[in-house]
Amino acid sequence: MAQHKVNYTQDGGLPVALTSIDKIVNWGRSNSLWALTYGLACCGIEMMASGASRFDFDRYGTIFRASPRQADVMIVAGTLTKKHAEFIKRLYDQMTEPRWVISMGSCANTGGMFNTYATVQGVDRIIPVDLYLPGCAPRPETLQYGVMLLQKKIRANKAGNAQKAKRLM
Amino acid sequence: MRTYTPKDDVQAKSYYTDRYYVSPQVPKSEVETDAVFAADLEAIKAKFEVKEVFIQVEQMVVYINANDIYGVLELMRDELEYTQLSEMSAIDWLAKDNTFEIFYQMLSMNKRKRIRVKYFIKNGQAVDSVEKLFRSADWSEREMFDMFGIEANGHPFMKRILMPYDWQGFPLLKTYPLEGDEFASWYEVDKIYGKEARDIIGPELRDTARVDRYDSQRFARLGHEVPKGTEITGDEPKNEQAYQEDGGVFLIKKFDKESSKIIDDPQR
């Protein structure tokens, strides 16, 4: 029978870390932010580049999921048209709470250069947004920094069920 | 050197002072100058009335009666070898004489020639569908209906193609504002949340240059964070923005530049 070679009382102590529920729940949430693939336009290309090997979002635990039911954060990357607006609302409603939204790029933030009849002037008219990333299109580094800020925001909040659900209205 | 014009109000002005400005025409030539087009025109003239015809930029432009369009295109496809309908749509002349100009761009791969067939219809009048002749007319006629409101009789599925089915208004009309009318500006709010939500969500912000640096409802303002909804005076303290919390995160070591070793020898 194999013998334990580690003497826990002397070599580095017992493998136990003490923490609070809030901290460990937020640690789990912030470091496994599964993102909903929401590439609507050219920002989607930058979002894909962020997920690919050069920038490698997996390092942050951010793995793109094709289903809203498995996703924690919706990265709205691109121009949201009025025809599509009801679908983004439906997908947002299908995400399980807690959920976060990153609005990526000028078009998603404010409608951007598309000051026209067919473009929603900012996704925050439809769903509540946690983080606005400027740029046209933002570089993958911007998106990485945005995800890190979102992680920080998650860690700053209380983790319990009392977390207030975000509603636009 | 270009003459100086003041640029301070250039964003506020429209591009064209005359909205219905018609640019000078490219020179037109007689049909007889091209033997292939002359033979085609003879074949069309034998069966249908031709109102006006000329060659412009090596393409023949033929004006016909609105009722003859199906017959003319059928003749051109079956006998004159114009086998492709490249595109078709309408031109809005409502402000000039309350008409639409409908055009059909035809291509013959064998003859290597293009003919544009045109006619005018009054506002509110429908056109005859050519979807039975050319499958490409299916979506083109739907798009024409979507953008101008011109219906095509005999089309199998006369519905909008680009805009949503419940859209009101025809966006490519010259009277339609680029930023949308009342219906367009509230479309997504009305559809998702209902009309009673208009007061809560508020009108669209169409001024793209507008930045309210004291807006704490919508923006957290990196480096100057305050709780949401705080009245901002402008002298909030600057707080340093770090990637991570100072003490590090549970189970994650903070990267320490001082204790790390940088290998700068390329030959290592």
C-alpha cells in the first residue's frame, strides 16, 4: 500500500484554505465566464479572434457557448438591427441568472455610424448592459480588458440569492 | 487650391441643397449605330409599342408601356437570347410627376449585350410580375415592394423581404427620413415592451457626438467610478484602475514583475 510521503503538519500545512461563501462563489463565477456567441457584424470577427489561439480567452475561463442556457455573459458584438431586437431580448431572457452583458463596439453602444431607421441606437434600449467597450471595432485586447473588468465587478458584488436581478424596466 | 468654405456647421447641413437634383445626362446615341441592338429593337417593335429608345454607355434603353412588360421580357428571353435578368427595381419620381420608373436590366451572355427595359407607373398602381419568366425577379419584386410599396400582380409571395413583416412605411421613398419616422423610432420598444414603456425607455439619442460626462445612470466612467445615479459635480477623485484587486484573488497568484525573471537573451 502506498504511503503518504507528505507530512502535512510540517510540509506547508494541511491542504485547507479558509474563505467565505461570497468569495468562493464569486471566484467560481468570475473565472468561468462562459460567453454567448453573439457576433452580429465585424466586431464578431474580433470576438472570434479573442477566442482563438493568439489571444486565447480560455486562459480566463471564458469559453464561447452556442446556447444562452449555458452562458453567463452575452457579448453583443456588432450592429443590432431593429428586426433583430426581439431576438436579442429573447436570448437574454433565456440566459440563467446571474447574467451579464458586454456591449462591444460603437454600434452596440450607441448605434455608431448607422444613424438610420433600421438600427437600434444602442443595445441598452433593449437589455441592461454592464460594460461598454469603445472602438470600431475594439481590438481583442480591449475585449480581454473588458472581461477582466467584468470579473472584478463580479467579485465586488455579493454572491447570495439576494443579488438584485437586472431589469431595464 | 480649393476655395475656402466655412466648415463649422457642415455637420448640420444636408449634403444637397436641391433634393431632386438631376445630374447632367451621359451622351446618348442612335440605335442604328449598333447592328445587334438595331436587330433587337426591330424584333421588339414588330410586336410591342416602343415609346423611346437610345443607346447610353453601350447599353440600349427601351421605354415601353407598363402592360407589355411580361410580353417584352418573354420575347427577349425566348427569341433574342437575353437570358438573364440582372436586376430590377424602381426609381422614385413622386415629387416630380407622381410616378415611379421601373427598370429591368437584361443581359445576354451569347451576344455580350445589355438592354435596360423601362416604363412608368402612377403612384399606387401595381406592376405585372415577371417571376414566372425569371426566378431572380422573385426577391427583386419583393424588395421593390418592401422599399417602395409597389406591388407585383401574380407574384407567389408578395411580402416584405428586408424589413420585418409588421413594418410600416417604405424606406427607400425620397419622402422617408433617413433616421426613420415616428413608427420606426419606437419600433423595437413597442414590439418588445409595449407602448406604455416609451416614457421609461425614452426617445432615441440620435446625436452621435453627444457625450454626457456627468451621466452616472448609464456610464460608470472608468477611473472616476461613483455609485449608480449619483449626482456628479465634476471633481470626483481619480482612482487608479488595476486589472486585479490589490491583494490578489482567492487561489490566484498576482503576477509580480519584480520577482519574475525576464529572459532577454535570444540565443538562450
